[in-house]
Amino acid sequence: MKKIFALLLALVMMSACAVAETVNQKDEAVLNIFTWEGYIDYSTVIQPFEEETGIKVNYATFASNEEMYEKLSAVNGGDYDIILASDYILNATREAGLMQKFDASIVTNYSNLNPDFTGKFFDPANEYVVPYVSGIPLIVYDPSVVEKEIKGFNDLWDPALADTLGLIDDARVTIGMVLLSMGQSMNTTDEAILAEAAAKLESLKANIHVLEYENLHNYLVSGDIGVAYTFTPFVAMALDANPDLKVVWPEEGLGFGIDGLFIPVNAPHAKNANMFLEFLLRPEIAAVCAEWQYYCSPNAAALEVIGDWYKARPEFMGLFDRMDDAEFVLNLSPENEQKFQDIWTTFKLSL
Amino acid sequence: MAHNRTLEKADARRNMLFVLPMTLFAVVLVALPLIYVLGTSLVESGQDFSLGATFTLNNYKSLLRADYLQVFFNSLKLAFFTTVLSFIIGYPFGYCMARASRGWKALLMMLVIIPFWTSALVRIYGWKILLQANGPINAVLRSLGLIEKNIKFLGSYGSVLLAMVYCMISFMILPCHSAVDKMDFTLVEAARDLGSKPWKAFIDVTLPLTMPGILAGCVLVFVPSVGIFYLADIMGGGLVLVGNLIRDQLLKVRDWNTGSAMSMVLILITAGIYLVYRKSGGDDLGVF
């Protein structure tokens, strides 16, 4: 009996220590980042921040925006100090009250950002989100395999491209591409237009060889496909591996995305998070981020100090010429989201 | 007598102590989450499983759609082919391993075990490189003059099946091997002595005697195969499997109630397969 009592006592003491630790955490020099694997470089960004401020950075990863949202809701907007995710989920997170405003007295260099990238739907009053990188999915193709010149989305339906396309395995992005080819919005919820898009998608079936969310450039470089519609960094990586590839800025319109950082509503180290946002907005740091992540930079001051090789690449800089044609994929209600998923499921089942 | 009974009681109490951690583990980490999934699948859309939630079977009714049934069928079909191919390749492998000399046996066993030391993901990416259009396999076929144009293996149903069989086959080989290993081969010799041809002796004696191993292997391959979806995704198969459907329902549509109902159906299917297996006299596989 005595032994059991001693054991219980030990347990109580241990949990008391644990409670004490959470209390101390408030003024700890710690920053908990939550984002995709490899999205913020350690040696060029996190390590210099740690050395400058003495704040220890912990880096936790998620696989998808949706996973982030579920985890953040589960901890009621706590645990993490900085989250980096995509525009539509940023909007859902803000609408759910899971964000806190950043401290403009610490984040003094917000004005470094190009105004074309701020005031967007996920943060209309520029209070919550700091844009980090931006991208546009583009068509990239191998002219040694594809004889026809591709100018836009509608060329993808050409019978000469049978079994040569690689598309993004995502309902919203790929049905959105079909909608753009029809001159419609990527965010339409009109049943008749969606039914038309479903039929048009169906007629693209014979040309599709592979559906994959990421890394479509590998299939292009290995010769498994001749044409890919994929995200900015993968377009750039494809060009690194094979400079003869051609990039197409579709004439019908463009998809557009911004990945941004925010502080969760119950972040344990909000002050450190604000300091990190300030740090990331510095021109030289933002430039390094864009160069590392192979994305377009929303930071105007960064583009003045960024490497010449970066400025010479149209896949990073061409965005500024087409800003008005670019459309975000917005977050929709579950019922409308279901419409897109249903079309996508039916389509994939028929492949 | 009285003394004995106290001892028995003490024994029982001590046994309880040993069983307790495992029971706690099973209840907290397996049973409770499953009950929560079951509960979530039985309340109205958008509600959490808690007091005051409205009971409904609509989440299950909403699964009765031609395309969802097709998805379940796809998963079962892929699992079936995976099992059949694993058996066709795995049984002879297990048989040879059991009948081989000590040195060979150790070598073959190593070949089965060593892949477990590396993540399945890494090994599948290895296959992707081998299979890609300008990869080594096409290069060999071309230099042998067997093909003129590169074959696009990736993205085909066959490439998905290859990845599945590759990842699952050890679960077929090991039970088949142990069944053949334990078998009394004097019975085969007796059959041969009585004039049976080798293949006839195999069909009449070896196969029935190793059937428990085969069945165990089939269950061990089939059940996880129904739920796996990442292999098809990596090979670019573009298949919609139950796993994809549940993931999209939970994370993209964010309808946890329907997603939970899908999960319950998947659990019921696998539990059903296991029950049929046990009813037909299968070993307990160390599961229950």
C-alpha cells in the first residue's frame, strides 16, 4: 500500500512540474513554426534569426493546408506561434476566429510588400496575414515531343496530345482550369456551368496520362509526359533539368495563389512571432526566401536586392504583367466544395 | 485448502496487474477513438458526437451512390489482384525457402526481411526511377531491340499493382514459409511411394496441409491492401480508392460525419473478412 501511495505521490509531483512548465512558457525565448516541410530554409533564414534574437525556433510540419486547419482547430488556435499556409485556408482560418492581428508596432516593414499582393480576400484590411511567396500554375511542355505550339488551356484538348498530359490531382485546381478555358470563374457554383465543365473535363480524358498533385516536373523530365500543368516551383525545376522546355502563360486566364504567415489567436509566444514576421519582411531575407522556395516574391523591396538570375527568369517575374488576369481559388461552403469533389470523383472513376 | 485459495486469489490479482497496461492501451488508444468515429457517423451533419446531438442514419444512406460503390469496388478489386499475385509469387518463394539448405534459407530470409529496414515510400520512389520512360528498364529493353519507343509504365494500373505486390508480398511469403516448414514431408514421400506423380502429390498433400498458411497470408495481404491508397497516388495511377475518398471527405469537404460513416464501412468490411477467415478455421494471426 505504501508503495502505491509513493507512486501516486510521485505522479502528482510530476504533473505539477508539467503545469509549472506551461506557465513558464509565456516568456520563454521560443518560436513554434507550423508549415510544410522545407518551406522556410534553416541555414539562410531560421539560423540567422536564432542568432540575432536568441529565440529557439521549433519547426513542425503538416502535409496539407486542410491538415493544418484541423490541427489548429483541435488546439483552439494555440500551441503554434507562426503558421504558413495558402490563401483559401487562411481565409477559412480568419473567418473561424483562429487568427490574431499582428502587432504593427513590431512589424514595421509591412510596407515593403507590393500592394498588388495585400488587401486580398483572406485579409482585406491588412491586419492578419503577411504574404510570404506567390505562384501561378503554368503549362510547360517539351517541344521535342509536342509538335503543336501551345498557347492556352484550350490547346490541351488537341487530339495530337493523346496520352501526354500531366495534370494536378486536385478538384478545385483542375476543374478551375477547365472553367478558365470556358471563360468562366474558377469559383463558380452555378450548377449548369459546372455540368458543362464536367462534360468538357470528360472530353480531356484521352489526353491525360497522369494525375499528381506535386512533382509533375519529374514525369516531364523523364519523358513520361509531354505537357504538364503545374505550380511555379515545379515549372522552374523542370526548366532547370531541361532548359529546352517551353513555358506557356495561358491566354484564357490564370490561377493565382499566395502563401502567407499568420499568428494563431492563442499563440503562446505572440511577441516572438511578431519579431519573426518583421525579420521575414526585410528585403534581403525575403529575397533569400523567394530564391530558395522558387516562387514569385510579393516583397517589392526584396526584388531590388534579389539575384539577377532570378530576375532573368520569366516564371518568377512574368506574374507582374498578368496580375489582372489572375484569379484566386476561394474557399467555398461544404455543399459547394462537395459539387467540385463529386465532379472530380466521377471523372477519376471514368479514367 | 483455505491457504490455497488465498494463493489463487493473489495469483489472479497479479495477473490482473500484468493485463492492465495492455487493456488500458487497447481501450484508450483503440476502442475509444473507434467509438468516437462510430458516434460521429451516427449524428447529423456538422454536429460533434456529444450529448444533445441528433441521431441519424443519413450519413450511411448518403453512401449509397453509384460512384461511391464504384470506389469501394475499386479498392476491393485492387486488393484482390494484389492478393492473387502475391500468392502466385509468394507461395513458391516461401516453399523454396522452407525446402532450401540452411545457407540458402538464411540468404532468402534476409532478402525478405531487409526491405523492412527502409521506408516503403523510399523503395517505391526507387521503382519510379526504374520504371520512368527514360529509365533503366526501358534502356535495357531498347538496347536488346525489344522495343523502339519507350514504354510509359508509370501511371498504368500495372505499375500500381507492382507497387502493391512489392510492398505486401512479405506478408504472404512468411506464413507460407512457416506452413511449409512445419509440414511433415514424409507424407509427400508416402504419396510418391504409392505411385503419385510429383504435381499430384503436391495438389493432394502439400497444398491442403499448407492451406492454413496460405489463408493467413491472404488475409494479411488483402486486409491492409483495401485501405492503402498512397501507393496508387505515388505511381500516378489516378485511381480513386476508399482511402482517397475518406481523406477528401474529412479534409477537403470537411464533412466529418460522412467521412466517419465511410470509415466505419471500411472497418466492417475488413472485420467481416477476418470473421469469415476465423469461422472457416483460420489461425488467430495473433490479433485477438
